[in-house]
Amino acid sequence: MENSRSVSWTLFRYIVTEALFSFFVSFLFFFIIFFVNQLLLLAQEILTKRVPVGEVALLVFFALPSVVALSAPFASMVGLLMTVGRMTSDNEILVMLSSGLSYRIIFLPAIAVGIFISLLSFLANDVLLPLGTIQFNRLYRRIVFSTPALELEANSVKRFKETIIVTGDVSGNTIKNVLILDRTGGGERRIILAKNAELRDRGKDGLSLDLDAAFIQSSKEKARLDYDYASTSFLRYWVPQEDLIQAVSSITPREMSSTDVLKEIRKKAAALNILLEERLNRISAYAMKYEQSLRQGPDHESWNRRASQIAELQREILTYQSMRRDRSLFYYLLEYYKKFSIPLGAFSFVFLSVALGLLAKKSGQTVGFIIGLIIAVFYWALLLGGQTMGIRMGFSPFWSMWTPNILAMAVGLVLCAVRIRK
């Protein structure tokens, strides 16, 4: 019995070692893809603004945790597929089963590797990513402080505190077709249009846009029909330095830890519940008015207001239903569930990877790599589709983020059951 246990432990270590080596190779592949996609493009945009190479390298370094968090689950799946596929095509699995060992000798190491990589990915996503983002934002703020023009680009929309700037084509420092939306110190809404604008870097004072042939319209918040307009051949518009700093300092839930995101979710949910309760009270009030009109009958003057009352009631109900699907809250919920679903994807892929790897006949390692890439693309498409449905259509954030994992595990378990029975 001791010899059997020794052999099993030896095989366990052998399979884990092979799986980790394949994981490392696959991880490098996915790491390079996400690195090029998310980091080199960013670095290229910053380099065009003459930012020092050393600071660009630091920005890239601080963004590495996001690449690690995304690469690990996919590399786990491809690595297991390559390992089990190679062992199957080389008849190593057949030898193990012929020696009296069960499929457990394959699944236990695979599960151990899946759990280890899931924990590693969660650590990168929940701990290293927020820390890296804090340093990233600090460095980026310093870059913007020294190069404010970095924030304005061709054909882009930029938000600075209470200001939105929409730019057209750029030739040197000249921008064509500029649209500015902002608020004045008195709280009025203002729209500024200009055919051309010259961007000037004013150092610590921020940015200035020298507008040619500008048109300005301003209106009061509560009286939109009360407005003023004017035109001028020249207008200098300022974007203060503090607005530039604030524009790059905000942290999205993706860069927060799961604990911080959960705190924000609870705050948003509490605030939303208060608004929903107020809306329900208004619905009840309109419903009572409508009921009173019906009870008082045609002889009462309120009878003629039934149509307007029911229209108001329907509007309030629609508003209430729309408020329940709060996009901001849904966005935070999606990111919260994503912080767990993506790292645990490494574990959910275990049974699918082993089952598909056992079906390999020849060139199991190569076939496993190709199949893994196809599944990774399909999995990522499901995640993006679920996120889109969650934000735009109000679909359940939980199911939006966890459906790909549940689907992968369900298919894997079914395929494993079919393979073991054979």
C-alpha cells in the first residue's frame, strides 16, 4: 500500500510540474497579447507628447497587475489542455489507467493547479491591481502637471470637472471644429462653438484654447427658454490645472479592491432605496387621486381629470422602473462579480480542459493550444456580451459575469462523465 501511495504522489508531482510548465508558456503568450493591447498602445500615445521614456516605463510597470490578472485564467486552461493532450497522445494516460489507477490521478493535480492559479489571479486582481493603479494615477497626474496638452487629442471627447470638450481634426496646435459644454460660475449651462482653436500650454495655469469665430449660448438651469447668445472673432477659454488633475485622478471600480467596491455598492444601494421610496410615495399619491376621482363619479369636477391623472401615474411608474435599473449601481455590481468570476475561471476550466485533453489522438499539445485559444475567445466574448447586457439592458449582473464559468464547468463535467463511462 505504501508503494502505491508513493507512486501516486510521484505521478501527482509529475502532472503538476508538467501543467505548471505549460501554464508558464501559455501565460507568456497571453501576457504578450494583453501587454501589446493595453500597454504599448498607451505608451505610444504618451510618447507622442514627448513624455520621458523613463516615466512611460514606470506607467507600463504599474499597469502590469491588470495584465497578469487577465492572462492567468486563460493560460491555466490552455496549459491544462496542452498537458493532458500531450499525455493522452503519448499514451501516458493509457499506461496509468492500465496500471490500475483511476482518473482521479489526473483530476486531482489539475484541480490543485486550477485552485493555485485562481488564487494567484485573484491576488493580482484584488490586491496588486489597486496598488498599481494608485501609483499609476500619481505618476500620470505628475505627467499631466508637466505636460497639460497630453489631455487633449484629435477627434476625442474629454471631461474636466464641469467641462466637456469635443475636438475635431488637429494640425499642429490648431484644432478644428471645437465644441465646449460647461457651466458658468452662476450655474448657467453654456455651449461654445468655434471653427478653429489654438491649444496653448500655460504651465501651472493649465491649458488655454484661443478660439476663432466663436459662438456662445448660455441658458439657466430651470428656465431653458431664457437664454443669451453672442458671437466673437476671438475668445480665450481656460482649463485650470486643478481640473486637469481631477480628470485623471478618479478611480473606477475595476481598480478598487473587492472590499472597497462592496462598500461603494452598499452606499449606492442605500441612496437608491431612498429615492425609490420617495418615488413610491409619489406613485401612491397619484394612485389615490385617481381612485378618488373614480369614487366621486361623473358629477364631480375631478372626473374630467382622469386622463391626465392616469398619464401622470404611468409616467411615475415608468420612472420608478427605470430608476431600479440604475446603470451606475449595475456597473459596480458587474465589476464586483467580475473580480471573482475571472480569477475563478482558472478553476472552472479544469474539467473542460481535462475532458478535451483526454480526447486528443495525435499532436495533443498543439491541438490543445489551438482549442484553448478558441475557447478563450468564446469565453471573452461571453463576458463582454454579459457586461453589455448588464449595463444597457438591465440583465442580472451576477448571471452576466458568472454564466461563462458555469457554462464551462457544466460542459466539462458532462464531457468528463461521458469519457469516464467509455
